[in-house]
Amino acid sequence: MKKGLYGFLFGMWILMLLGGGIVVTILGPVEVTGYGDVNWFIASVIKAITAIILVVIWILILLKMKNWIFKKEIKS
Amino acid sequence: MIDLVIPAIVSCIIAFFVVFLTTPPLIKFLEKRNMAVKDMNKKEEVMVVRPGGPSIVLGIIVSEIVLYAFLQLNEIIAIIITTSAAFAIGYVDDRKVMGGWFKPVTLAIAAIPIIAFGAYDTDLAFPLFGEVQIPVLYLGLIILMIPITGNTINSIDVLNGVASGFMVIASFSLSICLFIVQNYEIAIVSLPLGFVSLAFYKYHKIPSKIFPGDSGALTLGAMYGSIAIVGGVEIIAAVALLPAVINSFLFLSSVKKIVEHRQIKGKPVEHTEDFKLKSTDDRTAPVTLVRLILAAGPLTEKQVGIAIFKLTLFSGTLAVITAFLMGVRI
């Protein structure tokens, strides 16, 4: 079981690195024009909503990973 | 850099010795007032006093005030106020049974001084890929960070010495990372957290003479979260904290709502005849880090603590690698 925990921890770390990549390369450059002074605010709201969706996806992947690692460990 | 050496040494000595010297009188004071709870993992009827939060917060406040005298940083004031507020919140919860909402909501309010003092940078730094500017989202992150780190440390405070020992490893890892990313001032500001935890571990390690209580655990967690924000090392801090994050994640994903541990009816762990810890088959019980460690077979309380510390050393190593990767671009 302990081996599975190290694997789960490492998997979480990799997911954090990949998530950072998505945030910086895709989400970061998002810009909104045509709304005057509130351009930055609308862009931030879009980024916030997208980030929340990404976090939900991240949690779903973690849940799958948890079930896969620990069921495999319990069977062995 | 050289001019930071003296403040660093002085504050670390003060942080360690304030907790080391004030905890024994606190234990006697709490014993006199009969403020003790049963240690559930001992065969005999062992009562342990709580909370140890007052000596922990005293060590932090005194050492950080000394650092402020040297460095004059607003960030230090923000850390002191947020950490003290977290202590007060935890102390209320130690003395009175509060609802599951109490700690997350009040800890979110405790994060406000960090915003009020402007002790943050809206750029969120990621390893390998660089930074992203998220002005609005970052305010939400600050509000969320303190309840998350506070409750995460509180949730891992389940066995003798685990919360303080865990904080020793996680906070020193974070300090090393701050030195690696060359944020020397905040690295110095973060060092007292490790020394306070180390001094408290002396009395908290198995067999515990005192428990930190909610006031102690929330104080340690809130200070850790505050350092992560003011130091701009949120991702690195999350990596160093991963075993505790896994514990909270497993708990929440099995219970599916925010509740206090005392509200859970199913027992994740029970005792064997020789009083080792053993995972239960109770399907209503939450999945926790300790339960998963015990899935392979019964272990003593000390062995489970060592397994958690090894996992924390592993995540601390990953945090150091992450800090080095901050300077790498792909």
C-alpha cells in the first residue's frame, strides 16, 4: 500500500506540473478587448471560470487515479 | 544576503526556545485546570492535556516581531495578524464545539490582512512554463489558501507527534525552496515556523505530553499558507504539503461534504489485541491516509507516524525539485 501512496503522490505532482503548463500557455494569454476599462476584469472572470473547470477535471482525474492505484494494491 | 544572517539566527533561537521553555509550564497549567482528553491509541487510560496552541503562537509572534525590528517588512505584519487570527479561531473551537462551517469561513476572513497589507504578487509562478497574471483570481486564491492549509494540517493531527513532525519537514522544505528561488527575506521569515514546530515536537512526539489542539494546528497551517502567498511560492508549498493534501482529498472524496471528524460515525481505524492500529472494513468510514497506510496490515502508532514522515520527506524532495524547475523554461 505504501508503494501505491508514493505513486499517487508522484502522480499528483505530475498533474500539478501539467496543469501549470495549461494555465500558462493557454489560459494566461487570454485577453478581452472592446469593453474599455473593464477588459482586464472580464478577462480575469473568464480565466477564473476556466481555472475552476480545470480544477474539477483535475479532481476527477485524481479520483480515477486513486481508484486505479489502490484497487490494484488491494488485489495484490 | 550576509546582513540577513544575524536576524535569521536570532529569530530561529528565539522561536525554538520560547516554545521549548513555555510548553512545560503550559502543560502544568492545563493539568491543574483538568483540560485533558483521552489518548485513544493507548492501551492504558492515558490523559493528555490540550491545547498547545498558546505556546506555539507565542513562539511565532515573538520571533516574527524580532524579525520585523530588523527587516521592517509589511509581509511580516500580515503573517503575524493572519496567524494570530487563526490561533484565536482554533482556540474558540478548542473550548466550544462549533459547526463544520466555522473554521473554513473564519479562516477565509483571517486571510484578509494579507490583502489589506498588499503582501502578495498577483503573478502565479509555475515550474517550467513561467508566470501567469491573474489579478481577480489571485484574490480568491488568497481567501481559499488559508482555510485549506489550516484545515489540512488540522486533519493530519491524528496521532502522537504527526502534525508537529509533519510541519518540521514541510516548513524546512519550504524554507529551502525559498532560498533556491532567491527570495531570501521571506526564506528567513519562514524559518521560525520550522523551529517552533521542532520545539513543540519535543513534547508532542510519542508518548505525547500535550496535543496542539485546533489552536496549534490552525496556527501552524495558517502561517504556512501565509508564507506561501507572501513568498510567491504557492505551487511549491502545495507540493511540500502533498501527504496532508492527499489525506484531506481522500477524506472529502469519500465523505463528499465538509464535516468535522467528530460527526463521522464510521471508524476508519481500530485496534488489535496488542493495541496496534488496523484498518477497518467499515464502508461508511472515511478513507484517510492512515487507513491506506494500514491497508497492508496492522502497525504500531510509531510505525504509522514514521510512514507519514517518509511520505513528507518524499514530497519535500519533490518541492525542492519543483523549486529548481522554477528557473527552467521549456
